[in-house]
Amino acid sequence: MRASPAVPNRLPSVRGRSSARRRTRAPLRAGALLGVSLAVIAVGAEPPLSESLASAARLIDAGQFPVAVARLREIVSEYPSDVDALVLLGSALSHVSRRDEAIGVLIRAAELSPGEPWVHAAVGSAMARLGEMGAALHAHKRAVELDPVLAESHLSIALIFAGQGEPASAAPHMAEAIALETDRSKRARLHFLNGKLQGELGALQAARGEFERSIALAPDRGEAHLGLGLVRLRLQQPDQARRSFERAVQISGTDSEAHYQLGLALQRAREYAGSARHLQRAHELRPDDQAIVYNLTRALHSAGRNEDAAEFRERLSRMIAAKDRSREHELATAELHGEAVRLDRAGDHSGAVEKYAEVLRYEPLNAVARRNLALALCRLGRWDEGIGELEGLLRVSPDDAETARILAIVLDRARKPGTVAVPGPPLQP
């Protein structure tokens, strides 16, 4: 998954002095992990303390973190073992770059209430905000051990695993979060997140089902239509994918990725004027994206707008020249390309297509990667897409003799029914 998406939940909890009251504490929500402010409303304490904590919680919720820190330090100095005060102070400190102090306060809160699931959940949320993902994962796991129905801790665990590139570990916790959630809107969001997760696992039919369930619960969720379109593309359903992208653009007219994907879909359908229009809009929304500029140049060439195409080709050259071409970046791209080649040679052409596309996100003018992508698409039987990539490369670089040679071979093979063979092994980066 790209960066883990937020589920904007409030974080209510109930302050408990007795074990019976603790058992009735409302489940803590995982908003802090996802960039949402922590709001803990204490009830059941002495009135002055309860009012002070509620006031501090409102300060945190309003983003007035320095003021909240000052107020909560006063409270903690008077009530040094009050768990609610410590949790609130740790959360507020995590917003003002007082890392070490925040961690110390949060650990103190957990030590004072080792059997309280809400405390571990709160600690996990604040630790995640501090970037301490290992500690956050440990705290949320402890929370669900103590209370298996803490839906948002299950969600937090799933998102942490997903962010660490471990979708298989994330999947059961995501499923648990979905099973426990009763709110229709939140459930729609969880199905969307699970769709992305299943897509990363390569379970495309499951991913499609999750996106469809999200849309059924919230038909105007543009990101779900976009996700569904991307899965349908991977399932080789280009017409259905295009309809999903069109719906995503209708709902979210400022979503650059929706415009970009629709522009590519129209380009594959050889509707170049429409393609250029949506790619132009994507460029306006995301002007520094080289892949958008590259494909916009292709669309303009194909639409006969050669002067505009030349302008964007020059713009792309300037963008590349200005980009930091550090050795580290080059090595990372080369490693990614090498992984794509290994997948291609091992027969995993679908995996190779994804890796080649990722390389081209960083280096859209990498002709070798572009040719390799085209050949992998042809090996999957996606001849029109592969030919389109080669033709597009020639429009941008008309003197590329190697691309012209490969295109001629591919066109010859494509005319022969039942042909699956395409020229040669992929080239090394």
C-alpha cells in the first residue's frame, strides 16, 4: 500500500477507579496512529480533576498542544499516578517533538495499568505518532490480548504491518476490524483498506470484492472506485476499469490519480484528445510527477498537437535535469529494475509488469525499462497495451532504432492467431 490512509476516529475513554468501572471503559479508537488528535474525556474522577482533564482533552483536540502540555504537567505534578492524565500528557508531548519525555510518560502509564487494554491502545497510538512502530505494534497487540474486541487496535496492527511490507500479517487483523465494526461509514472505509491490502497480496478477486463492498456501503467514495478500476485493470478488464476511473473523476474532480488513470485508459483506447485533457488536469494537480508529463507528451503527439507535445517534452527534460540524481537513487532504481527482470525471466510476467511500472514512475524516459514493460505485457497477451507502450516510446524518441526493431517484431507476432512468443528475454537494466 502507499502511505497508510487515515480513519478519522475520536478517541473516547472512561476513567475508572474500580475494576467494574474499568471493564465498562469504552474502546479506545486508533486515530492517533493515523494522525488524528487524541481526545480522552475523563468521567468518574473527583470533579476538579475531571473538569481539568476534560479541558486539557479539548485543548489537544483543538491542536493547542503547547498549552495542553503546560496544563497537563500541572495536573500530573498534583496527581502523579493518574493514568488518564499521563496518557493525555504523553499524547500532547508527542505532538510537540518532546520525544523522550513522551515515551517516558507513556511507559509510566502502561506500568501503572498493565491490565487495562485502553491504556495499551492509547500508548500504541501515541508511539506510532512518534515513529516508534515497534513499540506501537507491541502495545496494540497487548491491547487486543486483553480485549479481543478492540476493533481500532486490530486496525492499527493491520496498518502497521502493511506499512512494514507485511500484508499477510496484516490481513487477519484487518478482517477482525471489519467484523467488529458496526458503523456503516467506517465499515466502508475498512473494506476500502482491505481492498488495497488484498491487492498487495495478489488476491485480485478478493480485492475487487472488497472495493465493491465499500462502494455498496458508500457509493460516493471516489477512492474506492479508483481502487476498483486499478484491480479491474490487473484483471485485464479494461472497459470496466475505464468506467471505474470515470466514476472516480466524477466524484473527486481534484483527485490527480483518478485523472491520470483515466487519461491512460483513454490513451489505451486511442482516444487521444480525451486522454490529453485528463492528463493535463492530472499535471495541473501534480505538476512534479514525471510519469504524468511523459504520458501527456505521448497523448499530445498522438492527438496531433506536436507543438504542445514538444513543449512538454522540453519540460520533462528540465525536470529530469533538475532532479537529484544521487547514486543512492540510481542504485535503488537499478535494483528495482533487476527484480523486475528476474520476475520476468521466472515467468511471473504480472509481477514484472508492476515492477517495471514502478521503475518508470521514477525514470519515465528509461527506454530499456519501457521496452521490457511492453514485452512483458505482450507475454501476458495484452498486445494492445504492449504495442501502445512501444509506439509511445517512438513518438517521444523517433530515432530509437532498437524500439523500432522490437515494435516491428511484436506487430508481426500479434498478427498471428495464438501467438504467445515475443522477442527474446528482457534486457538487463
